[in-house]
Amino acid sequence: MLLLKEEEMKNTLSYQAYVKSPYRSVKHSTYFEIYDDLFKKYCGKNITFVEIGVLGGGSLFMWREFFGPEARIIGVDLNPNAKKWEEEGFEIFIGCQSDETFWKKFRETVGMVDVVLDDGGHTYEQQIVTTEMLLGNIKDCGLLVVEDTHTSYMDGFGLKKYSFMEYAKRFIDKINYRFGNFESKNADHRVWSIQAYESVIAFKINRGASNLTSEPTDNGGSDDAALDYRYNDNQLVKTFMPLSPIANFVKHIPVARRLAALVLNYIVIRKRSSLKKFFR
């Protein structure tokens, strides 16, 4: 099985580009299938690709090989020594990724980009500030990808309650708060979806889709008037449901509406103990 997985890794386009690079680069073995899954659609296209963390230069050549000659490859690093890669045709920006002023100047100079890959310092501050500063600078159908997110579970990268993964989980909440029945002040429309892999989080941009108004639709088909069995496994809720006409009557009274919601919620969560095993 191990040999089979190794062969799968070696068959990826990104791994083949990786081993062709003339300069050293270090990548985790699980990343190559992720790279192919996320980036293959950009191969051979005129895109702008930004990688944060390029000092050794190897990954710059990897991405040039992977995307092809039409791609604009931009590297960002804190060490001024990385400027030498400009002699090889890459664009290099020197700056601190936790510095908001640096990113403002970067956006003004570079313009909109297609893909950002954060392989920088991996501290929570660096990852979160980079994400916040660049999300609005990514073209539609583009990506912002943060790798090495396993540092969120390690010491030495920041305060755990402000880890990047806690930030990503909170962002998922903000996406779901776009649902029409919720208050929009808690929502975020910059990101259409978030995809999680081992040690990698990808933010997918689709501004049209992420700004749609969430409303129920009806296809106009024939209604067989089937009963709603949603709570059929909860006897208390079944007992409570016949009172729904009364609830409909008082729903316009704010206090009564809130009280009814609390009662129903309490009844539903009485079975919560059966779910504890899934939250360990």
C-alpha cells in the first residue's frame, strides 16, 4: 500500500515539476495530490501566481515548470537574498507578510492575481494577516491557499485560541451566516467556499455565487402532501408538535416566539448525549 501511494505521488504533475527544479525545495509528500487537485486547471494559462516563502528558489522553478511559460510567477520573502531570483525572470517582493502596509503596496503594484500560495513563516499572525489582506485581491474563480496549517496544533506559532485553523472554522460560520434567515452582519461574502485538506486550507473565490440572496425555490411539481418525519425519532417533539397552531397564533408576540423556540430547542437537544462520542 505504501509503495502504491508513493507511485501515485510520483505520477502527479506537481511532483514531476518538483523534481525537475534545479534548486532545492522541501515539500510534504501529501501536498502533491492537493496541488494537482487545486491547480491543474490553471496549467498552460496566462495566470498570475503568487508564492509566499521562496528563499531557496526551488519552488519558483517548480511552479514555472508546472504552470508553463504563460504564467506570471511572483515570489514574496522576508530575506533580501531572494531578490537574486529576478535574474531568472521571476518577480520578487521583499517584505513581512504580517505587515498590512507591505500588502497594501503589493496590491497596488501587482494588481489582481489568480492564485496565492502561502508557504511563508506559518505563524498564526502571518497566515491570518496574509489571508485578510489578499482575499479581496484575487480574481473570480481564483484561489488563496494556505499550507502547513498543522502549525495550528503546535507550540511556538502563536496563541492557540487565535490559530489559523480557529480562524478558518470561524470563516466557515461566516459563510453559513449568508443564509437568508440569519442576520447579514455576521456574514462574509468574500469567499464562496473553503476546502480543507490535511495541512492545507483553500479559499475559493466566486463573487457572484457568494453574493446570491438565499431564498427558497419551488420547481412547481406535484405535491403529494407527505408528512414531515423530521422529528419522528423524538417522542417529546411529536407530543409538542400538535401545539403548533397555538405557536402560529402567538408567533407575532416577540417574547412568546422566543419562548417557543427555546422550548423546541430544549426538547430537540435532550438527545445530545448520543452525539458526544462524535465530538471527542
